[in-house]
Amino acid sequence: MKTIIYYFTGTGNSLAAAKKIAAVLGDCELVPIASLKDTQGAIVTAADRVGLVCPVYDAGIPRIVAEFAERLDISRAGYTFAIVTMGGMGVSALHQLSGIFEKTQGRRLDAAFAVAMPGNFPPLGKPPAGEKMDKILLKATLRLTEIAGMIDKGLAVPPGFSPVSSLIKCITYGPFVKNVHGADKDFSVSDSCTHCGTCAKVCPVKNIEMVDEKPVWQHHCELCCACLHFCPAEAIQLGVMRGTKGRGRYRHPDLKLADMEAQQGE
Ligand SMILES: Cc1cc2nc3c(=O)[nH]c(=O)nc-3n(C[C@H](O)[C@H](O)[C@H](O)COP(=O)(O)O)c2cc1C
């Protein structure tokens, strides 16, 4: 049975989740959502099983994923599923995704799962490191093995319900989506920049241009924070809430630079 998993990731949690599911299902193609960003029209998928994997942003799904889901034609798929990875709370993101499919195609997701993984937004909370990070990742791997088994059996799994997640989404998600492309105005780069250009290479949506060997953000940001977390000199900061100076950086241990470049497509 052929499966396609569409994914978006900033720091590797969602890609690691997608890879774990693919390894159990077999005959599975992984497609980066960002690589399809500049294409037009409906995305028709002919696989028997179709899955989406992405992070939770402000209790919803990243803007790029919402726009992608609106274009995705799942009418030929026998079974659909979604997995969101999150730092703490995000079931409402699954309701959002399922709602998009209900609106565009008259069917909801067959199965929807939320998996806790290390948080990657330092202005809000320091990303876990060391043993704490290992513990969270181990738990996530066990949960993903369980989820892969349910998907393989074709089980119907509705998203759970969290009133808190729904309330947060109601309050914060609208302004987040409206303003996210311009949110890069709060990124800055310090003199410790080594001009290596890693930030531009890892940005899934090609939002960074190197000008005079320094990053300049182009205002179509998704706020995935890959630039912040990958900078080898920690020269990039995000000046919102508590800021990011000395507040740690995070990348899933299996994530490679090439994985991030693959999201940029051609
Ligand atoms: C802009 C932004 C907003 C976030 N909002 C939430 C949130 O509302 N709830 C949550 O549990 N985690 C939130 N997170 C944490 C991520 O969802 C989580 O770390 C995710 O696993 C990252 O996936 P990735 O490594 O595939 O990018 C947020 C992260 C970012 C960058």
C-alpha cells in the first residue's frame, strides 16, 4: 500500500516523526510541503494513504501548512492521517486541519495525533537539553511507534479535545497567521556573525538573502526559527517576549543540514 507523507519542519521534530512512521509503514514517500510553495493550483495525490506532519504554532498549524492543505486533493486516498508535534499543547491544530479538509473536500481526517516533543521557541521557554531532551524524545519515539501501528491497521482516531488549547487558539492564532510573514522584523544578527550563510541554507521558505555577507529577512517568514537554531555562532536573536540571548538552541539530534536544504526544493 503506497503512502505519501507531506511534512514541514523548522528544527527536525516533525521530520523525525514522519520518518519514524514511514519506516514502519514501508513504501512511503516523504514530500516537503515547502518545496511545493511556489507551485499553483490543486495538488492531486494518488497514494492509498496520505499523511501530514507538522509542528504546532500558536495552537494551530503553520500558515504554509494551512495554505497547502487548502490545495491538497485527497479524494483518491482511502485513508488520511495527521500528526502534529508540539512543545506542550496543540490538539486544536488537528481540529483546524480536519476542518480544512471538511470544508474543501467534505471529509475529515481519518486519524489525528498530537505528539509531545522538545519545544523550540526560546522566547517562551528554554528548549530542553541533555537528559531532559533525551527523555522527551524517547517517549515521543514510543508514542510514534504506537501511532504507526494504528495507522497501519487503518484505525479511525479522532483528535482529542482540549478546552485550553481551543481557547488559546481562539485568542492567539488569528493575529499570528495575519502577521507571521512580517514577524522576521524581530530577528537581528550580531557582530559575531561569521558570514557562513547557514541561515539562508536552512530556511525552508527561502526567506533569507545574504546581503554584504549578512542575513536579510525577506518578509515571507513562517517563524519556524531554523535560522535561529542553526546559526553556529548563535549570532541570530529574536527580540520578542523574553528574547533569545542565552536561552538555548534546539535541533532534533537526527536533523541534517541537507534535510533542511531539501525543503527548499529546486
Ligand atoms: C512560532 C512557534 C509557535 C509555537 N507554538 C506552540 C504552541 O502553541 N503549542 C505547543 O505545544 N508548541 C508550540 N511551539 C513548539 C513547536 O510546536 C514544537 O517544538 C515542534 O515540535 C517543533 O517542530 P519542528 O522541529 O518540526 O519544527 C511553537 C514553536 C514555534 C517556533
